[in-house]
Amino acid sequence: MVTGSAGFIGGYVVEELLSRGYQVVGLDNYSKYGPVTRSYDAHPDYRFVEGDARDVDLVGELLDGCDHFIAGAAMIGGISYFHAYAYDLLATNERIMASSCDAAIKAHQAGTLKKMTYLSSSMVFESTTHWPSREGDERLVPPPLSSYGFQKLAVEYYAKAAWDQYKLPYTIVRPFNCVGVGEGRALGEVEVLSGNVKLAMSHVVPDLVQKIVKGQDPLHILGTGEQVRHYTYGGDLAKGIIAAMEHERAFNEDFNISTAESTTVLELAEVIWRKIKGPDVPFSVVSDDPYEYDVQKRVPDVSKAKAVLGYEATTSLDEMLDEVIPWVTEAVKEGRL
């Protein structure tokens, strides 16, 4: 079972599971993008249910007969979400997590559910002052300052507490900066301008692409552009999440799931600019005031996932952008971004 199955990462996870021969139950309430269609919607091994992951009875019913539970449902967006929905992120995601765990504990006690795989976030390392961030550092560095990062750290405490008291086995995965297709403009009441273009309530890659496609020049970026990120392809993330779900040595362990390549926001912006505009159009940027929780550096240690799971994220930034740029360009033409 996958909650948040219609979401950005969830879509990649479901697609990968089906390709490996799994039977999958998906649950989503379409709260972020509204109803979406996926290539696998009619797949004979896929059952989708529109519903709320805060409904303990519904989650419990759908878990009946499931061996694994990938708990991916959450209220999530880009950096603008951290401020526009500071309380809702905390309250909604706590309710989702508690309900998911309540249902999973019962399913495990009934003898069907083998393990729960929790989607945490690189934001648990928000307050770190040393890099790379290793598994275990989340308990050594100061807690996250944003309500979103704090709640994702709480997800990891849920996992450990459900094991301590109820012996529900777990694996924790921390995706870093997912890049891929499938993101539309989020359903939200708050609109944020970035120069003369509305900021899509999503991740940095589609935001930069849509600004350039819409003709923004100079290009507006948040802060100086020196922020360091590890952009990881959605398909690679899905493979890592499933490797963590399946592997015997992942029992009650946590893993950073990420590419090993560091890229600054300014470097990313110029690469996207050149791919869209070509080599001859001068690249020009304007720095907008950064958000309070715009972490300057997120650099993961990925050695544990490689050593334990045999997992590496191998898709290059160029390859990701060559897939994402046409998708976002089409979405802009159709008015979805």
C-alpha cells in the first residue's frame, strides 16, 4: 500500500512497484493538485482509492492483506509552503502520521503487515552546521526551525516509538530534492510573485523552468543562488525507497536517498537557461529576498545506502532536465503552470 500515491514522489514509487510485479493499493485525496491521471491508472495490479489518510478505519481496511506500507501521504510543497502554511503543515501531517501508524499497528498485530516504510525528508538536517549529513546526525544537531522540518523529524520518532511499544518494524528514508515530471501548480490560496511571474508552489526546478519559458529576463532567484542542493531524479528515488522497503538489512534502519552530486541554485539556473535559451542569450539573474527557512546547504552522506542496500542514484542533472524541461514547457502552454 502507498499513501500519497497520486503525489509527486508517490507516482514514481507506484510506477516502479508495478514494473516489479507488485500488486499495489494507492490512497490519495487529491488535495495538492486536484484529480490527476497516471499512466498506470488502468493497470490490472493497481487499485486506487480516493480518500484521506487521516481516516484510520479506511487505512486499516486498505491495509488488509498488504505485506508492506509505504507511508508517503503528507502536505508538502516548496519553500513557500513552509511559510504560507506553517501551522497546517504541522497539524495536518501529524494527524496523517498518527492515523497511519494506528492502522499499521493493528495490521501488524493481525499478522499481515510485515513492515512500514516512512518517507522523512532532508529537512531533518535543517539546522546542521557540518556536512555531509550522515544517518544519526538528526539526533545530534539542533532540531529543525521550520514546522515542516520539525514534523518530518517527528515522523522518525513515530517510527521508533511504534517499534519500541508495538514492535512494528520500520525503515526510514530521506529523499533529497526530487526532480521529475508530474508537478502541476498546487491548489493553494496563497500566491507569491517572483518578479513578474507567480511562483509555482513546488520545487525549484519547475519554478525556474516556467519562469524562463514565460520570458522572465533577468531571471529571479531566491537569495544569492549559492544554496547547495543535491537534485535527485524521481525514478532514482523510487528505486531507493523500494530497495529500502525490500532489503532484509534495512530492518529498523534509516537511509539518505540521494544523488552524490552537489549543485548550487545559480549553477542549476544557468544550466536550465542555456538548455532553453541556447548559448548566445546572456544569462542574467536578480536576487529576491530569501525565505527565512531557505537552508543554505543540504549535502547528504550516501555511503550507507550504497553499502547496505547496494543503491546509488545515477541519473545526471542533464538527463533529469532533458526530461523535465519539455514537460514543464508543455504544462505552461496548457496553463497548468
